[in-house]
Amino acid sequence: QDVRNRRLFILQGMLGFSAGSLTTGVFLTGFLLLLGMSNLLIGLLTSVGSWALLLSLVSSFVVERVVHRKRLLVLVLLLFRLFTTLPVFLPALLGFGPHAGKLAAAMIIIGYAVNTVNTTDLPVFMMDSLPEAGRAKFVYTRMTYIRIANTVLSLGAGSVLDLLGREYGGFLVIFSLAMVAGMVEVFLLAGIKGDSVRRSRRISWPEFRRRLPEPFAHPRYRAFLFFSLGFFFFHFAAVSYVPLYQYKYLHLSYLTITLYNTAIFILMILLTRVWSSVEQRIGQRRVLVASASLMAMDFVVYGFLTPGTLWLLPVSVLIAGTGGAGFWACILPYRYNLMPKEGKSIFEAWNGTLFAIAGLCGALAGGWLQQVLPAVDAGWLSFSPFQLIFLGAGGMALLSVRVFDRVEKGK
């Protein structure tokens, strides 16, 4: 049963992350531009997966009150995939006017709001469904397969959009493919078996309310939460607008953007197991700090990236791929190992809530700064508002990592 569950979680992750990549990032950006949306609204919608997590605390109570947790997760996943893929059909029904744009935005937001149940409990459900021995190593293995699937599917999707001339028909194909992948993902999640599919008991409202502040009484988890809040605020101030900057201001084709992302994914695939070996030697905290620092450095590179300095793209690939390979594989087992045996969803909900606050405030700050920052001519290079945001966000994210590292060393 353990082997079967591992395989199902790997396949579910491959299809789920692939469906997500086809309905976010540059693909969602291109579709929203087709609907005539503003830069700020595009930035907010491309980062909705982060700020919708403001509902995580509410979701955690729902999660803790439902005994058959797997049924809830499967239903939520089904609704999420439908709400994030069906908007592509709205222009065919309503045209490309403001009504289609508003309804598409509402559906996407509702989908991510509902999905906070899954983001709160699905990672914990997966970890609970696996034996403790080899659990962390499995996360790295699963991430390797996810990145392989993402690479292949994203490269194909980018090629399709460029071949179809970035027209509406291309988005119909891409989002329909995401819908099919999402439906298979739902089926795979429904196949997970074991004691973890049901909760041993439900938490009452008084108990839930009493335990709500518990994560902040845990010194190491509290430090992680504040690190997450600071780091991801600066992360989303920049990353929310990277696809827009690539597409609209660097004038990169879908295929070029996809090749860029593919190169990052390939590097992440090659280095995921390397980071796993490094973690066994130096520990999770050091891996988290090192990989987060590299992710922040990538924004510094973007601060110097213009249509005339596109030779920096390979540098970005090297830094982003190396950092991302360790960071996204390490952060889940790191915080999971800090949680107590019971009430994990409350800990995960606080993580999601602060992540959401960081995502929403970061995206809003990035959009606002685009309007108020002037272009700066340094003589040897001109810096647009976008570049200034990237430089500032990268520098402050590095500072957040440094503070977290010093606090953790002192514990």
C-alpha cells in the first residue's frame, strides 16, 4: 500500500503541477492580455494562488471538522480545476468584452479561494500517508518527476501558442489540456488509501480557538513564519510581474519564454537529488538558507535585464534553477518537521495565511511602485521602474534570509 500511495502521489503531482503551469504564469498572462486587463489586475490574478490563502485559517477549521478528509480534498480539487480552466471558454460565449474579463477574474479567484482547503491539508495529507522512514527523500524524488513533466508539457504548450500566432485558439488548446490533466489528477488522488484518509477525531470550535495561537508559541516555527512573511513579500513584489515583463517589455516570444523556463526546470531536475545529498550533509536549515539566497539573487539579475542585455538570461537560468531546485523541495519537509503530531492543519494554515498576506501585499506593492518610480539613467545603463523593483526586492529578500539564518543559529 505504501508503494502504491507513493506512485499515486508522484503521478498526481506530475499532472497537478503541469495543469497548474498551463493555467498560470505566461499562459494566464497572455490570456488576460487578450481580455484587455490592466498590468495591476494581471499581476494580482497571476499571484492569486498566494493571496487567496488568506482564507487558510477558515479552511483549517473546515479541514479539522471533516472526518473523511480525502473526500473533501477530492471534491475541492475537482472544483478548483474547473474554475481555473473553464474561463477560457467565456470569450466564445460572451465575446472579448469587459463581461468576459470580469467573470473570468471572478471564477479564477473563487477557484483559488476554494482550493485553500487543499493547500492547507493536501501537503499534510501526503506526508501523513507516507512512512516516516524515507519521507524527506521521497519529497525530492517526487519533485524530480514533477519537474520533468512540467518541462515537457510547458515546452509543448509554448510551441503551440507561437505556432497559432498567440491567438484565442491556442489558449483554448492549452487550457483544455490543463482541464484533462486536472481531471486525471482528481482520479489519482481518489485512489490514495490508508489510515490517513480519515481523521481519528474532530476538533471542536473551543479547542480550535484555544489552539489557534499555538504556532506562535513554538519558537522555531514562529521564526519560520516571520521569515516566510518577509521573504515572500519581496518575492511576490517581483515575481508577480516577471511574465508580464518578459512578454510585454522584453518582447520575448512564447517559445523563448518557454525555453527559458524549460532550461530552469531541466537544471532543477538535475540538481534536485544533488540538493537532497547536500541536505543530508549540512541539514535542512542550511539548504533552505542557501537556496533562498540564490532565488533572491535572480531578481538582482533581472534588475539589469533589458532588451539589450538578453545575454543575462542564461545567468538567470543558472541562478534560478539552482536555487529553486533546493528551495521548493526543502521548504515543505522543513516546516513539517517543526509541527507537532496533532493540529498540523492549524500550523499549515498560519503558514498559508502569512504567505497569502505576503503575496497580496507584495503584488500590490509591485504594481503601485510601477506607477510612482521614475526611470533612472545611470549613464552606462538605464533602469526602468520594473528593474528598480527587481533590484530592491532582490536585495531585501536577501536581507530577510540573512536575518532568518542568524535567528535560527541562535536557537
